[in-house]
Amino acid sequence: MFLKVILDRTEFVSDHVSLGKNNCFESSSSTFYLLLPVNFHHHENTLSIDWKTIRKCLSSPVFTSPENTVEKEFLVSKDTLQLADGCRTISDVENSLVYAPHDKTFGIQLKYPEQPLLRAKPLFSLQNLLLDRSQDESASNYKEEFFKYLPPELCQLKILGFSKDIGSSISLLPSLMHRLENLLVAIELKNELSASFPEGSAVTACRVLEALTTERCQEGFSLERLEILGDAFLKFAVARNLFLSHDTLREGPLTKKRSKTVSNLNLLQLACKRNLQVYIRDQTFDPSQFFACGRSCPVICNSETEKSIHVKDVNDGEVRCSKGHHWIHKKTIADVLEALVGAFIVDSGFKAATAFLRWIGIQVDFEASQVIDLCVASTRNIEHAAQINIGDLEGSLGYQFLHKGLLTQAFVHSSYDKHGGDCRQRLEFLGDAVLDYLVTSYLYSAYPELKAGQLTDLRSMFVNNKFFAKVAADQSFQNFFLSDDSILSKNINEYVDFIQAPPSESIMDDRPKFPKPLSDLVESCVGSILLDTGFNLERVWEIMLSFLDPIISSPTLQLNPIRELQELCQSHSW
């Protein structure tokens, strides 16, 4: 009830607010908060409840019923002040809450002009303190206190012992309680995950909250970065499972199956089956709609009123109802699922993320025997080793293959199928997925300050066909490429000659278009290494670094200009 008086300004016009004697536990809510002022004892480093302030506040005029009010007579003296509601001692008025009904005091004839003016600090205005102000360069970290000087006889004493420090502390409550509510929601989901599978306890509640919070909340964190990481891992894990489970399918059918599994529609359906949508935080906190203790939401939502309250095509924004219902975009639900995958990756690793995907309904597990079978089956490609200098190629890669057939397969074009063996398409499918995940994982860890859009831009500098084609040319992969397509071979040679020519001899206007099959060699080569190492991602990343180091070492990051403009407009709410 105390917060009701402070946070609901309409209560100030009332002379009396009843504290009530009803049992609060009879309320429909099952969650209660008892907020009390405390004293901090510096020497003992302990806290104790400030009962003196509590008793003083509860004895305030606003909480005292008229029938129980005992008129106190004060002699007018230097220790008293004449207020609009009677004479009070200065000690009662100091550090207390007064109500001044007059916005302007000019032209009012004072009866006690000799009284000193009250130096009063206006009651705080409720603000959303959770907003991310890191990008607001104009925002000042310090605001000077503002005071008004009021004639005592125009003021009514409301709450005793209500100092400006207590007022400042209470101004934090709406934002603090909102953050606490969101954290409790995250803890509830974490508890459900922990009860569903053992690895569910590995993720922290704070990380879960990050994965549940969208950019629309405009807080200092959101799911965007975790979503990028989770999306990359999901695609890799699904690609790995499909690659091992369907050993006869080539890249096209495998890509189609993966796209169906990781599509937003499928993720939406799986997330809704687990009821994840109810946990999502997708609204900017509005402190003016914070309902304090004893103050109920005026918009009651039930089966009869729900449709009329929540009209989708409203122009005035969403209506906040008593049940907290709001509209969520379908893609947002899919994004949250991916962000939760990223949360498990960050806090616990592959095993926990795989367990979460299994719980959601996406099977990404595999058996070691599947890897062994494919490695053994690659021996049918060894017949092409005569056309490839395996030793030179392994020296260029810095890796000795246990199964030479995998390395040979990585350099066989589909036009070479008539010579027997397998072409590189399947390995390309696997390599593309692991390249995307490893680069994303590296950037997520190496650049924690970058936003999601910046991470995406930086990743596109690493994972793109143009860059891979140059890497392949620098590694002389074209010398090991087996193809019966003469036109393709000609295009590759022209491109490599241009790349390797001195800058003075290169004419940019005559720059040949990079051949995609050349860039695909990087992906198929990485896929063969991944399979040969038994999916040892650390070893694969070590080899990849030798390819990507020139760009990783670059100190500059060029944002996509369109995204840069969009983020600038968003930061200023344009």
C-alpha cells in the first residue's frame, strides 16, 4: 500500500489511504514481495531493518484514519510550522513527503509570510532505467538535483520520514522489479530444462534471460548475438547428422533436408510444442504501467474479454492486460530457440547444446561407427591418387591424412564421375557447415563488444565464395583439381593467372569472374579434414587459421552501409 501511494499519483488528492486488514495471502497472486528500508552498518558490514523509519512512515497522516486521529496541539514557535492541514513540528516536516496542490503560488495571499520556505525536491518521475543508453552520447551520467521553495502553509504533510534518498531509491523499484520478474521467468525456464535433461542445469539463468530478451526491449543485452552462434551450430549439427545418416545423398538433397529442419517454420512449431513462447521478453518496459503492491491492472483479461482487448491492427500500440498477453512475431519464437542453443554452447558446450536440441525434437546425435564406415569407404577413391600428388597437397595443408581417399575425393569434380569413385559434393556440404560455425564461434569470442549486425558483416568477410576462391588460388589447389570440364579448367587458369600476376600487370577492368568450383575446393577440403580427424574441431580450426589469418589480422571492420544506417536510426528511435 505504501508503494501504491507513491507510485500512483492520483492517490495524493485523497486525505486518507486505508492500509486494510485483509489477509494478503487471499489474493489471487501467488507471489508477494516485502520491501523494507534497511540500515547498513559499515563497521560490522551488516544490514538491519530500519524499524524507526517504518514506524514513522506508518504513523503518517495519510495512513491514519480520521476516527483514530488524535489532534495534537502545537504552540506556534520557532520549532513549528503552520501547514495547510495543521501545525507541525519542524522535525516532522523535515525529510518527509508533502503535497502541494498549487502548481503556481503567484498571487496567493499568505497568512504566515514570516515562515521560512520549505526547500523541497520534486517527487521523482518514473523512468525506464533498463534502457540501453550506451549509444546515447548526449546522455549525461550526472544530473544536478533540482529543488523548489514552497510556503509551508500551502503544503499538506503526507508521509513522515520520507526523505529524498528514500524517494530516489523507490524510483528504482519499477525497473528493478521488472528485471527481477524477467529473471524469475528465466529461472522458471531453466528449472524446466534442468528437470527435463541433466545438461539443462549447465546453463545459467542470466544466459537464459539473454536468450529470451529481444531487441525490442531496448535493454543492454538481447538474444541477437546468441542467435547468430546458435544458428551456426544448429546448421552444422544438422548437416553432420544428415551427412552421416544419408551416405548416398549428394549436396543438393542434403541441403534440402537441412533447410527443412532448420527452417523458421519448423523451429516455430518445435518451440511452441515446448511452450517456449510464454517465456519470451519482447516489450519495452513502461514504468507508467508498473502495478505496485495493492494496485491491480485495470484491464482484466479473460476468455470473454481477450478478443476485444487484443486487437492485432491497433494504431495506439498494444494494450497491457492483467495476464501480460502480447503479440509476438513467429520468427521471434524461432530466433529464441536458436539463441537458447547459443546459450548452451557458451555456458556448457556441445554436449549440453546437443541435449537441448534433442529435447526440442531435433536429432543431431551420431555414432562413432558411422564416421569409421565412411572413412573406410573412402578407399574407393584412392585410385585417383595417381593423378594427384598427395604428398605435396598434404604439405600445403600442413596435415597428414589417415584416410588418403578422403583427400582425393575432396578434389574430384562431378564431371570426373565417369572415372569412378566419389566427387567432392558431399564433403563440400559438410565443410561449408563447419566453416560457418567455426568462424562464427571465433568471432563471437574474439569480439564480445560487436553487435549482431557487425558480427554478420565480419563473418561475411571470411565465409564467402570470392574469398575462398582466392584462398584456393593462393594454396595452388587448382594443380590438384580433377575435372573433365575443359571450359571450367580454362576459367580457373585465367582467374589464377590474374590473382598471381604482379599488381602492375593486373588490369582491374579485365578482372575475370572467380570460378565457384575453385572456391568449393576450400569447403570440400575442410570437410575431408573434419571427417578424417573424427570431427576434431580444434584441429580443423588450426588448419583453417593458416587460410584465414590475413583477414583475421586485419584491424579494420567495414560495416554494411545500409545496416549501419539502420542501426543509427534505431539507436535514435527514428
